[in-house]
Amino acid sequence: MRVLVQRVLEASVKVDGEVIGDCARGLLVFVCAMRGDTEAEAQKLATKLSKLRIFQDDAGKMNLSLHDINGSALVVSQFTLAANTKGNRPGFSNAADPQTGKALYNAFTGFLADTGVPVQTGEFGADMKVSLINDGPVTIWIDTDDA
């Protein structure tokens, strides 16, 4: 699995003009299930994300996690993180098929919530409009191959 994590002051996602998910201070997490991914990888990534120390402490060091700041997460599916950009038109054959992708997205959000992080979500497969105020900015790419 792949995630693109953005430390935010706030974020929201709309479908058909209606806000369906939001978060205050915390993380906006774009998630992509890759071909061959399993629930074990979703759980490993969710656990890592809940402990990731990317929030500033009193000394200004990135030393605090979501738990430490009582933060929340907005999790949005984004299969385009699987893009192969070898040519001029991206290919997405490395992404999991839609049925598997949705199951792993749901598993990831469930595992993240199980760590005690308040989680809201986008809508898998929908045309979503995402708004955010990036804090820092801090944007980090995590792949389960590297986690």
C-alpha cells in the first residue's frame, strides 16, 4: 500500500457539493492499494501512521504523533498514487483492482480507527473535491515496502 500524508490544520472532502468528511488538526491521508497488497500491509501501515512523529513539540522538533496531539485523520482513496509515469500518459496497472482496493481502503481506515485515532473518510471511487490547509507544509510518502 501507499499513502501520501499531509500534516494539516484542517481538511475536508466533498462529493456532489456536500462535505462528507473532515478533520481539524491532524493528517490528511491519501491511500492507494497496490496489486498484491493484503490486510496485513494495511494494518502495518495504519499502525505506523498512528505513531508517526511529525507534529512539533514545544522545542519545534517533529516529535509528536497524532495520539500526542489528540489529532484526527481524514482518509481519502486515491488510486492515482499507483501511477506509472514512464511515458507521457500515466498508467495505473499497478493499482489493485477496484473491489480489492475498496476492501483494503476500508480495512486501512478500520485499523487506523482501532488505534484510537478519530477517522473520517472520503467515498471510494467518487469524484471528490478535497480542501486542506497544509501545516508546515509537511507532506510524506510512505510505502509498505519501506515501512
